[in-house]
Amino acid sequence: MFEQTLEELAFDCLRVGRQLGSACENADISVPPEMAKNFHQLMERLSEGEILCIKEFQSLEELRLLIRDAMNDLRPGFGDQEFTRSSESYDIMHRELKLLHVAMVYYEQLVYRHSLVQDRLTAFRWMRFKERQARSGTG
């Protein structure tokens, strides 16, 4: 098994986050006024290459719903279907749906990669705790 370093995992998050921001911009996602501020802040952070903090995952979840709803508006039920069973983008002929599909794929990739970073950080914290415990003789 080939392990990526934490730095490589973080780099992947930054890269995929930028791609998600760009894909959302290309898809021209309609954002309700009450969500506009959070949406634009999220897009700015993604395009600037910042790794999201936990509180921003609520905004990311809202983005998922916006993508899904936009897909459903273009083809009823399609967004619901895509977030449970993704089609290959070459199977999608509708231009706007294809752009939304690309955003959905990057969304899923970012969530997955971010979870890898969080899991690695958790493992490091656990290892440091166990090392301290072993040195103090309480473990």
C-alpha cells in the first residue's frame, strides 16, 4: 500500500478545492439570497487554496444541496440519483448538467480527501498521546 504524506494529502485538498471552486463558477449555480454570503466566502476560500475548517463543512453541505437541486431543476430526480450513484460525465449530453456533474465530482473528491487529512491528523494525535503515556508509565 502506498501512503501519501500529510503534506501530499493537504496538497490534494487544496488542488481539489480549487477545482471545485472553478467547477462551481463554470456551472453558474443559482444561490438563494440568504445563502449568498456563505457561498461566496466558501468559493473565495476554495479558490485561494485554503483548507476548510470544520465550521465550513456546513457551507460545503449547503453547496452539495445547491448542486443537487440545480441538477433536479434541469432533469427531475437526476441530482438525487447522481449523489447516490454517479454517472460517467460522458453519458451526460446536457451541457449544464455536465457542468454540475463536474462540480459534484469535485465536491465528493474534496469531502473524501479532507476526511483523509482529518483521519491522519487524528492518528498522529493518538500516536503522540500513546507515546506520552508510555513514557510516563501509565499506559
